[in-house]
Amino acid sequence: MDRKRFLLGLAFFLMAQSVFAEEIRNVELLAASCASCHGTRGHSVAGTPSLAGLDKLYFLEQMEQFITNGRISTVMHHHASGYTEKEIELLASFFSKQKKP
Ligand code: HEC
């Protein structure tokens, strides 16, 4: 591989890395706003269901149901409606990777 190609490849690699790192920071920030009810990283200490270790698909379905009122909720309709599809997807991945309580 010539030097120019190598540098171009390296630049793309670093760009992809920083986008990835930014997503991680963002999802931690997003998840922090769920912590007041669902606990740190989804480990609930009160009566609210824990999110840690929830199956990603189940999580996505519940969020969808809250938004459309298919699942009647006390507060989650309001919370779920405040996020984009992409953010919900990131949250679903994040919580599914946390250890079950
Ligand atoms: C004000 C408290 C509160 C906040 C903040 C909150 N939740 Fe909830 N969440 C609840 C309650 C209470 C329930 C049970 C359903 C209901 O009554 O709304 C619930 C249920 C859920 C469920 C379904 C869990 C299951 O096992 O079926 C998911 C998924 C969820 N919340 C995700 C989130 C996410 C993601 C956030 C942050 C973006 C969040 N919640 C923020 C109170 C909260």
C-alpha cells in the first residue's frame, strides 16, 4: 500500500473511532436521565423495573408500545416520546449490555 492510501485509510479509521466514542458518551448521558427512576445503569433499587440486562428487542417493543399507548403507562409514555428512534436504539443496546441485577 502506498503512503497516501495508508494515510487516507488511517484518517477514515480515526474518524470512525471518534464517532463511535461520541455515541458512547451520548448514550451514557441519555441513560443518566433514566437513572432517577430505573437506577444507575438500569439497576433499580425501588419498585421501578430494572432495565439492566433487558433483551434489546423486548426493550424496543416496550418503548414503541409506550409511545403509541399500546402499553398503558404512568410516566413512560411521556419519557419514551422524548427520544428519537436512533436514541432509543442506543439505549436498548446500552441497557441490554448491563449485567442483570
Ligand atoms: C419518572 C420515572 C421514570 C423515568 C425518568 C424513566 N422511567 Fe422507564 N419506567 C418507569 C415506570 C414507573 C415504569 C413502569 C411502567 C409505567 O408505569 O410507566 C417504567 C418502565 C420502563 C420500561 C419497561 C420495563 C419492563 O420491564 O417492561 C422501559 C423499557 C423503560 N421504562 C425505559 C426507560 C428509559 C430508557 C428511560 C430513560 C430514557 C426511562 N425509562 C425513564 C419510570 C420511569
